[in-house]
Amino acid sequence: MSSQLNVDAIVDKAGSGGTNVKVKGSNSTFVSEGGSVTQSLTNGVAKFLVNYDAFTSSGTVDSSLNQSGFTDNSTGNFTSAFVNNFNSASDKCFFGSVWNTANDGSSVSTNIRLPGICQTGDHANSTSTLDFDSRLGSHATANAEVQDYSGTYASVFGDLA
């Protein structure tokens, strides 16, 4: 037997503000903004995020989610360890971007076109870590070489173990 709860707001016991709501299972859905489509709530949420400033001398993780450790392996090469592992090494979706600036945004990185983040063939997929590179785009004097940036952003979507 199914049941339905109809409310206008969910607030804390004192009635003064929001509260935690737990959602469990892949069958948890939400209705789209237009109201005609339902989508999986748990599948549509990033399970890992990192914002890293590799341009500083010591490197700084500015913010993260589900990250237990971060290693700056070398120029433009990084490894993040997850607090909660993924269910499968191959069934996760990785996205990344960089902020194409130097000196924390005061100037554009010299002669760099179309920078990006990638997982190259020398990085094995894993359920417990993400290995990735930040690279500059091709231009007249270089072809996708590794590069450190003031903002290096990575996120992963997928099922946690």
C-alpha cells in the first residue's frame, strides 16, 4: 500500500526554518520545472566535487565534496581520493574545467587557447580515486601540454558503493 504526504513546507520542530530530508533509493524522483517530466533525484546529483588552486606555491583545495585527500602529483596532474567509493570504476561520469587565468584572476594565462581537464590513457579508472590532468589547448607553440591554473574544477556523477 502506498501513501502520499501533501504539505506546503517541511520545517524543523520549532517551525522556524528548514530541516534535513533523507532520500533513499534510485526510484526517488522529482518533477521537472515544467511539470511534465520526472527524473531520478539520486542519479542527478554530483557525488564528488573539487575546486583546486594549483597556481599557488603550495596548492590549495578551495572546496570539495566527498574528498578524503588530494595530491598534486606534478604540473597539471592531480589525484583525488574519495571518502565514499563509487560502485564501479567504469560507470562514473567525470566533468572538469579550468579558470583560464594566472595570479588568481588578475591576468589571462599567456597564449593559452581552449584549456581543459581530461583523464588521459595513463590514468587508470578506480572506484576510490580520480586521476586527471589540466591541459592547455593547442596553439602555435604547444599541443595540449599540462598546465597549472588558479581554478581547477572536477566533478563526478555515478552510483556510490
